[in-house]
Amino acid sequence: MESIKEIYRIGHGPSSSHTMGPRLAAERFLAQNDQAARFVCTLYGSLAATGKGHLTDAVINEVFAKHQLEIIWEPTVFLPHHPNALKLESFSNQGQLLCSKVTYSVGGGAIVEEGESVRKEQIYPYSTMDSILDWCHENGKQLWEYVEEFEGPGIWEFLHEIWTVMKDSIKRGQEREGTLPGELRLPRKAYAFKLKAENFSGPFKKRSELFSFALAVSEENAAGGLIVTAPTCGACGVVPAVLRYFNKTYKSDEKHVLKALATAGLIGTLVKTNASISGAEVGCQGEVGTACAMASAAATQLMGGTINQIEYSAEMGLEHHLGLTCDPVAGLVQIPCIERNAMAAERALAHNTYALMSDGRHRISFDEVVDTMYQTGKDLPNTYKETSQGGLARYQAKGKR
């Protein structure tokens, strides 16, 4: 199983698969073909269907700003390996094809070139939750210690940077007002939620703050701000919101927050390894569902839960999002994405409480839910997987959401 560094990527929104991935693919291709006279980029499947709303063409045009570029959109053509595909071609002055390369944006900002192995360097010896729990029980270790054992002590410096960017995205998002870019003209809400929370007390105040944290990061993502994929851009508000909630409400210090981030990263990497975190491949259950599982596990660890209770909490985080479709209105990472981040953060706290009330034993394991999520995603029609052809995406900017 690969490093958790692959699940936490620092970059600009609004989409890890539609902006971060294509940008990286375009930059690599240009670096290898910078003497070409002309370039053509063909976008396929989900990458083409919601590319304009996700700013795919904007980031590719930015990369090729000093070159002649044509973008071709093929939303009904799905290449065999992944719904998010692009083909980059370079040509000489005489029109001769110099190079052609197909790349798949597989989620979380990661890309795979056609013919390239999907597997990256394998850091961990075990790639299922059950086998990891067995290792932890045999060695008297916690899940975060499993991460440290195989990532090495350098993982803490990396996670410190991740936590810093997460906190900064919350701070920026809570200070900004106005409308988000795009045809929906959706107003930012994090600042207003923050002000209202300051006038509340008790549980209502805490929950309102949690919503504000999640909205702040998700709105920053929608505006193209700097965020951390956790595991994707579209689900980037859940984990930071829950960690900031514990940091503020329960005075969890950075050392414990970073350990919780390590455990959350392990959860996300397990889903990515054994299923998918790509909304275009398995729907939003793979994005917000995975984010909720990550945040649920982190919350339970921060409350002193056992590794079995942490596993149970993560299992609920994913189970209770099974079947969730990816249906962004107007192809923008705004409705229902932003609100889903806030609701998933709240669910994570509920899963934490429920798991802590139990002894950690339950019938359906985390591994079984991951497998079920993947199969469910494969069974979903393409209209419900980031193509903006079904679900809520059928409705345009009507109302005052």
C-alpha cells in the first residue's frame, strides 16, 4: 500500500480530478514537448462532461498560455481505464504528429499514463484493515503507530505542513464574503455561520462552529483557493473541520491532531487502494463518504477510542454514505458538494459517539464496506457519476440555496 502522502495533496481547487490532475498531466506533456508548434487536448467522459464547471479548460489553457492550443470535448466517449481521461498531442509546423499521450486522472490529484502501472511505491506491508488491526494487536500498537512504523519519523513534518494549510484554509474561508465563481452565483456562508456561532452557547454553538469550519474550506476550494485533498478537493472540508473542532473545543494539541491525521490518512489510503476515491468512478460515496470515514476515525482516536472502536467509526462513516451520487449542479463543485461537507463533518461526530458507546464489535467490517462501496459505484449509471446528467444536476440555479 502506498504512502498516505498520496492522499493529502496541497493544491488549488475546485477539483482534484478535474483541475489538479489535468494540470499535472499538461505540465508533464509540455515539458517533454516544449519545441512543438501546436498542441491538441481532447477531454473524454466525465472530464469533458463537467470540465467547464470544474475549470479544466482554464488550467490547461494556463499551462499552454504561450503555445497554440485546441481543446476538444468528448463527454459521451469513455475510455476503458477510467471515466476521467485526456489525450494530449503535439504537432510540428508542418502538421506532423510528434507525440500523443493518454492520461487518466484517477482521483485525489493523482494521474496515470496509459500503459503505466497504477501502483506507486508500496510503503506498507498490509493493505486491509483486518490485517492492520491484527498487526496492531500483535505488536501492542495504535493505528497512528503503524503509520509511523512504515512511513518513518519524517511523516510528522509532512503532516505538520498539511495541518498548517488546513488551518489557513479555514481562517481564510471564515473571513471572506461575497459570491462564489460560476453561474450559480452561490453566496459564501462560512463568515455568517461564524458570526452566528459567536452569539450561541453550549452544544448549538459548538455545532455551528463545526459547520462554519467545513463551509470555510469547501468555499475556499470552490473559489480555487489553496486547500488539502482529504481525500479529494470536493470532500476537502470534512477532515479539517472535525480536527479544528477538537482542537478548539477539547483543546487537542497539535501532537495529537497530527496523530489523528495519520490515522485518517491510513483510512483514506485503504479506500483508495481497495476501491476508489474518484467521484467519476464510484460517485460521491467515494469522496464525501471516504472523507467522513477519515474524520470519524480521527475523532474517535482523539477521544481515546480503541483501535477497534476507531475501525467501527470509520466503517460507519463510509457505510452511511453508500450509494451517494456525484451530481454537481452546473458542473460546479458547489451544490450539493459544499453542504455535504458540513453534514459529513457532523455525522463524523455522531459516529465517534456511537462507536465509543460500544465495545467496538460489529457485524460488517470496514473492509467489507469498502468492497461494497466499490461494487455499488460500479453499478451506478454514468449519469450519477460526475457527468452532471442526473440527480440534482438536472436542476439549474433556481431558488435561493
